[in-house]
Amino acid sequence: MVSQTLPMAAMFMKNKMLSWAAVFLALQSFLTAPINKAPSEKEAGAQPPLLRLAFAFISLGTCYLEFFFPSTSPGLKKLASLAGDAAASVASSATSIVSSATQSL
């Protein structure tokens, strides 16, 4: 039951630790599931291990979504603006070096 509900809790709370725990629990259930199961042995209402693994990776992607779209996180937005300023200063110094080198030729 925990491995079925943990990915949803991780997605709603955007908790990375819960998401990683869901991935590891789903991976464990996927690796320990028998390949050929008799129909009488199937649990009623249980998700297949591959579906649990898919939900766990979706929850992991949801938790790390702010790294791909930094406008949703104020801390990452500030970091992106600092990186942009540093890139602009590097580009301007490189341009001045290149222009001084071409003038000396």
C-alpha cells in the first residue's frame, strides 16, 4: 500500500526524499515480482509493478521540474539571473580581448 500511495504524496508535497523512496520501493517490487504468476495468486486491486515504477518516475520528474522551468522557483530564478550576469560579463571581456587582438594585427 505504501508503494502505491507514496508517489502521489511526493507529487503533491514536491518532496524529493519521498519521491526517491517511491522510486526505490517501486524498483524493489518490480525486481521481486515473479514473471509468471498464476491467476489465483494475483492480488485484488494491486497495481502491476511496472505501473508502480512509472508512477514513481513521474513523481521524481514532478519534484525536479523546477530545475527545467526556473521561473516557478524564486531561488532558482535568482540563481539564473546571476548566471546570466556572469555570462554577460564573460562575453563582454572576451569581445574586448578579441577586438584588441584584431586591432594589433
